[in-house]
Amino acid sequence: MPAARTAQHHAVRAIAARGLSHPLTQALLAAAVLTAAAAWEAGHCVTDIHPPLTRRGKS
């Protein structure tokens, strides 16, 4: 599961640095999709990778 989070972070950084249409960005997005799918198939929930956001002012 850490691989899925890492792949997603790399893809987001590539989007910020190079834009969505850059070939490297697209390759990193594809890698993020594959690792997320593998994590899902292994039984991990989306919330394992993306914890729920906490709202400001609420505890």
C-alpha cells in the first residue's frame, strides 16, 4: 500500500511540474492507477490510502 501512495505523489508532482499532457506525467498516472488497483485487489480500502479529511474547527 505505501507503493500506491508513493506512485500517486509522484504523479501529482509531475502534473504540477510538467502538466497533465506530458508523457512522463501520463506514465506516472498509469503507474499510480495500477498500484491503486493492486492495493484494492489486495483488500485495502480507499480510506487506507486517503484518510478522511478533518474539517477545521471540528474535533
